[in-house]
Amino acid sequence: MADLSPAPQRSEANLGQRVRQIRKARGWTLQDLADRTNLAVSTISKMERGEISLTYDRFMRLAQGLGMDVGELFDADAQSFTQGSVVVTRAGDGPLHQSSTYDYEMLAAELTGKHMVPMVGHIKARSIAQFDQSISHPGEEFIYVISGVLTVNIDGRPPVTLEKGDNIYFDSAMGHAYVTAGDEDAIVLGVCWKPG
């Protein structure tokens, strides 16, 4: 079986620097970006310095506040999706976004303006207590378990346990969090649809 562990971190190391460069090129202060993203100035500052990694929902708010696609945050040369577009992401070659609870290999990051955000996730969280708050973002989300056992926690609903081959589709505006239920990280294919 293929090694499904995350590839060595490549793009994440430069993500904070890239955000700072974009912000400064636009003449924006940290407060300007905070106002556009609804993120704390301290959060953006720490992310730019590489001291913290953002959760997925905050990462998406950052991209939206910058008026950019997630792919553009990793790849300055990303191309807009147009009719006839085709892009291939080889296993382990997608930019890696890491947080304390999940690692996401971003797929098709070379294309901007996509309606879907595909990724392979390595779920590191072992307890719901590892989350300060549930994650929520506009759109819809599909998760397919590649390996391991995953518990999906959705606010106001009983947890759902998924095993290899199981999947779930839900409104991602509902607060949610993924927790590995087994001894090894659960590995999932995730696809988020973002409105607009």
C-alpha cells in the first residue's frame, strides 16, 4: 500500500511571508487585513511570522479577505479555471497546510476560481477538547475516509463514526470538527464547495 503520510512541509513555511508581501503590496496594515477577514490582528501577525498555523475556517477567511483563492496563497503563478482547464496533482506534491489538529494537502492548488476545494486530510486530533471552537465556513463539505476511523462532530447532533470507505456530506456552515477515533491518524479525502 502507498505511504499516505503527509509529504514534507514545503509551501506552508513561506505562507506567512507571502501573506505579508501581498498585504504590504496593497498598502494594508495588519488592522486593515483584520477588518477584511474578521481575524484578530495578533492572529494575523503571528501567522505572518510563522508562529502559528491557521485552522481551515480562518485560512479560508484570510483568502477571502485578500480577495484570493486558496491556491493563490500557496502559488503566485496559479492560473484561473476556465473551460477546458485540466490540472494534475501527483501524490504528495500538493502544498501542505498544517494546523495542530489537521494537515491538509491542497489538491489542484494551481487553479484559482474553482467552485470546489479538494484536499487530502490527515486528522491528528484525538479529542474534541483539542478544539477551541468548532470550525464553520459557508458552503458544503464532503468527507470520504481513505483509512483509519474518524469521528465527525457537528454542533447540535450526535457524533458520527466513519470507517474506511464511509463518507458524509453536510452544510459546512454548521460548526464541525474531526477527531481520529483509532490509534493512527485518519486519512480523508475532503471536498469543500464554496458559494460565490
